[in-house]
Amino acid sequence: MTSPPCGGARHEAEYHQKGLIMGVKNFTTTHSIYNMSNKMQIKSSKEGFVSFQQNVPLSPFTTLKIGGPADLFYEARSVEEFVAAIVKGRGMKAPVTILGGGSNILIADGGIRGLVVKNNTGAITIRGMKGTYQGGEAKGKVFVEADSGVVFNKLVRFTVEEGLGGLEAHLGLPGTVGGAIFMNSKWTKPEAYVGDAVYQVTILTPRNDIKVVDRSYFRFAYDASIIQKSGDIALRVVFALTPQNKEDLWKVANQSVAYRRESQPQGVKSPGCTFRNISKADAVAVATPGHTTSAGFLVDHAGLKGAAVGDAQISPIHANFIINNGRASARDVVELIERARAKVKKQFGVELEEEIVRLGEF
């Protein structure tokens, strides 16, 4: 007894830079594919050229189309601008919030205090490979680097078209590369996590140091990575992918998209999944029907599919989605979330945890 997994095709990237694998036999990378000069270039300061806007409404930058203004706002189009804006905001002692594709978030009606930086960085590059060429074909791993502001759906299309496997099941995933790393975004048919393909990441630490860390640093888990607590910000991500038949990859990718379209609300204003699925241990302990772990199933069978508060509604198609049917407020959404949580708790004895992230003053 499960509800279909969450996520959906809502975004396309504006930027697509095609990389080429050089035909070099027995080429291998070092442990870090960055050299020191590449890292230092990111550190070049543009703080003096960064100018913040004031009182900018944030609802247009979210998939739910809800949210009040940011005190200060900046759209970064390069990693250098992104770092400079964050460093400048921190220097002003302002709280800094990063906004990517705008999915999986609920922004308060009163907005967000401090600085909001919209991450519109967009470069995708094939950095190299580790392995050999045999019979004109690459054997081993190919390393693809993407800025954290790249829309993930575009990255998947890029890698599939290049014949590189590892991300194809995520076609249709909303949001950006940075958001996918932050949440360790997932797909369940077949089961795949974005973190599985990560090789290394360039991060900006809370002390404004820039470091390159490997996959183990993130302690990836279900809907979790260490940067949810550490305050590190992903700047660039390198994925280790495997050369595969392009047609086979497109088949998997298109199957993922088709399933999303069949099972999830389409063409609506929604942030994605509202609640995290419960653990198998909790499902067994409270004896959910069929020991289901699906939050959508539990909300549905608590009688809340289609329930509404104002213009906020639990989707009639998938009960783990809340949609904005017009002019819903963040307050409407929160009331609906708490109603669902209370009814599921009463009927099944399960305390649902939110997957959606609240930003601002609630």
C-alpha cells in the first residue's frame, strides 16, 4: 500500500554548456579534479560590485507561488557573484537565505528577514574521465561538474544525451543541483538518490572558506545531508557517471517522467511532497495498513484527499501534495499541514514530519 513518489517536472535551465571528452587513452584524474588555481579563482572578490534590491516579493520565485518579501535580495548568475553576495551579506551581519528552484519550500506571508540570494548559476562542464578507452568506447567514470544553481532537470537531460548513466531516473526532478544535494533528492522506481552519484563538491563554509569535499562528507541519508545542519553552501558539484547506451538511458528517463505524470498533479502550483515517508520500523510498530511507509497513503486514508483551507488544497490526485488553487496564503497551507498531521496521528498513531521547508517568520 503505497502512494507514488514525489517530485515533478516543473523547471528548465536557461543555460546549457556542452563539454567534450578528450580522446586520450588511459587518462586518469587525481583525487580532486580541481587544481589550486581553479579554487582560487572562485575566491576573487566581487563584493564591491554586488548591489542588493530591497523589499522584493518572493512568491514568483517559488513553485507554490506563495511568500512575502525579502528585506534584501540578489540574483547571482555566476559562482563568483554567488560567493560575493553571501560574503557581503554575512559581513553586514544579515541572516542569509539561499533560494534555488523554489520547490520544497514554504515562505511565510511576512517574507524573510535579512538577505535572500537567488542562485541562478548555470554552468555544466565535462571535466574528464577515469578509466580507459577500449575499441573507441570509454570504460570507467566520467566526471561532470555543474554549478549548484543548474536546474536538475536540465542536468539530467545533458548527461543522458551525452550517454552518461547515473542520473537518468531523476528526469523530472524539480529544483536545482544545490537543492538536490541539500535534500539528497530521491526517486523510487527504481530507487535512486542524487547523493549516490556525487563525487565531490565545492562548498562555502560558514566562515567563508572555500573547500572541496568528497561524497562521504555529506553523510547522505533519506531526505538528508550534513549541510542541512552545518551551514555549508554548495557551489559546484561533480558527479561520477558511467558511459552507457544513450537510447537505454532515455528509456529509463522517459519512464520516470511518464510515471510522474500519471501519479502526480501536473500544471499546478505546488512545492512537491509535504511530508516525509515514515520509517519501516515505525510502520511495523504502529501497524499501519500493510505496514505502509507512505505518508500520502496515510493522509489519503485519514480522509483528507481534496481537503482545503482557503485556496490551499490537498491534491485530489496525490495526498502528499498541497496545491495553491489561486490566492492561498502560507497561513492556509500551515493550517492544512497541521490538520493532516493531527488526523494521521489520531487515526494511525504516527507523527508525520514535514519534507517541505518553512522559510521566514511563522
